Amino acid sequence: MAKIFSITLSFLILFQSATLDLSDLAQIDELLEHAEFHSEKYGDNVLEFLSKHYGELQKEHSRDHQEEKKEHEELPFTQHCCTHVFTAFVINKTQLPALKISGLVDFTTNFYYLDNYASIEKFDIFQPPKQA
């Protein structure tokens, strides 16, 4: 069970370290539209487009084309605001000290019962009806 959990957690960290998110998958159409725009206007192929927006030419491209800043902010895989907190609780039986509880040997009873309803039987109003 621990191996399955560690493998699953490793894959989670691997996939989320690449900043994959469901909202980014919804913005893939904007990425394709912007790639077509670059292909028509600048004659860029796919590798040049990816280099201009996600690679070495990103700073130069953003500096030279300020008019496309709004479109660049809507591209997927550009928002890097994700926080992960992993908390692990490990209980190992060998690390816990054995609790030794001694039983009670001498115990006296302090129980006293007083029948408070014994006086009610004397009144006829609380008795069942009598047949004549």
C-alpha cells in the first residue's frame, strides 16, 4: 500500500511540476489561434512560435510586440501560481511506547439508593381503579 501511495504521489508531483492544469487545457484553442496568427503575419513555424512564447525568444518577442500583450496573457501554461502542501502522518508500532495500566484492586462502593416514590403508593389517586 505504501508503494502504491508513493508512486501515485510521485506521478502527481511529476505532472503538476510541468504546470498542467485543466484550465490550461481549456485554453488550447487560443494557443492554436495565436499560432495561426503568427504563421500568417510573421511566417513562423510551430517551433519558432513555441520558442517565441515559451522558450529562448520569449523576452525579445514580448519586448518587441507589446500590442499582443493581452493575447499573450491568455495563452495556456503561462500562469505559475500553484501551491502544494503535503502532510504525512506515519505511525510505526515499534516507536510507540507500550502503555501499562494497572487495574483497580481495592474499590469500595459509594452507591446509596433512596426510593423517593414509596410514599406515592399511600394515596388513592395514584392507585388503579377498583371494581365494585
